[in-house]
Amino acid sequence: MRTQALAAILCVSALHAAEPNGIDGALQRMYNQDYQAAHEILDRYIATGPADPLPYAFRASAYLFYELDRLGILESEFLTDDKQIAEKKKKVSPDPVNREKFVRAVHDVETRANEILKANPNDLQALFAMCIAQGVTTDYMAFVEKKQFSSLSVAKRSNSYAQRLLKQDPKFYDAYLTAGISEYMIGSLPFFVKWLVHFDNVDGSKDRGVERLRLVAREGHYFKPFSKIMLSIIALRRSVPRKPAVVDRTGAGLPRKPAVP
């Protein structure tokens, strides 16, 4: 049976004291691969404050995770094998309905966040929402559409929002996820690509990237579980002699992966 990157730590680091009808609750469902329940919670949350861009960002995240899961991209063998990540010969067929919903959710984030940022360029929640929206767009382009090089420009925007956010509030720990991934990603690029790409406040240090992810794993809120997923993947990529624990979802009393209609 193939190990899944998510299954290695899902629920072990689930959000504590998750609010059943809040973003925390939606993310807990999403990390458990119960995407329908995540969307139901987010829909209720959005109904209470439709002008808030943040829940739309997590709605886009849920659409992205569903597609990555459906295509088998969340399997650790895929994420740790550069040849599989970059492979373009293998036919990938994105779900057109899910893609349309994903694009709409990203648009909903951008329109709402940009309105807020026009009035206050330093609004932390709007910057955070834009950081997430650009981040999930980067992942969709790179992993689903196989447009790795083109996705770098979007990743640069995501990092820019994260850096602006951290400049205003260095203790906004969730933003270090994007900063850390940017460091590690740039550090993994070939030299000639690094020469062409510049990210704000990013030197391309893999060690610095890992430290930022560890900071999110310790102090983050929304992204604490996901930062641990990323650290687990990095450990696999580095061939660290530490085998990640594989969670038996049924034997450990965890919910079964729900069927997606």
C-alpha cells in the first residue's frame, strides 16, 4: 500500500479546539479529506460575512486539495519524485467543474481583498487572504496544469504579500509558511533559473526555509497541520533516516476518507 503524505500526520496535529462552524472546523475537515463538509462549513461562515476575503481563500484551498487528492498528487511517492512532478507526458485531466469553482473562489478573494487594500494597504487579513489565494494558484498551475515555470511569477506574488504582512506583524506566524516554502523552493531551483527569479527577502536557503516551517509548526494557527505535512515531505526528500508514522485511519479511530460524489 502506498504511503500518502497527508495520511502520515492527518489528525495527529489536527487543530485544537476547532470551532464546528468556523474556519478552524472547515480546515479540520479538509485535512481529513472531507471536502464536502469543509465547503458546507465555509458556506455557512461566508453567509455571516460575505465581504470577508479570508474564507474564500480557504474555499479555494479546499477545491485545490480535492483536485490534488483526486489526481493522486498527495501521495508521497509523487511529491518526493521530481520526475513525477515535472512529468508532462502523462495525461492529467483536471475536473472542469472543480476548476471553474476554484477559479471563481480565487476571484472572490481578489476582488474583496483588493477593495480592502485600497482603503488600507496594510490590512493584515486582506494581505493574508491574498497570500493564500496566490499560493493555491501557484500549486494548481505547478501540480495540476504542469506549468512549473509559469507558476513562479504567481509564487512571487504570494511571497510578496507574505513579506508585506510579516513587515507589519512579525508574529503573524501563518505567513511564515509561504516565506518558508519560497526559501526552500528557490533553494531547490537550478542555478540558471535562480538567476532569472528574484523573490523579496528570499535567499534560497533550504535550511532557513525549514526553520520557518518549524516556526509555523510550533506557533501557527491555520497552517500548523500543513506545515507539519511540508516538513514530513522535506524529510522524505532529504532521505532522513526517520520513517514518518503512517496513520491507520480506521484502526486509530479516525474517520474513513469519505466518498466524493
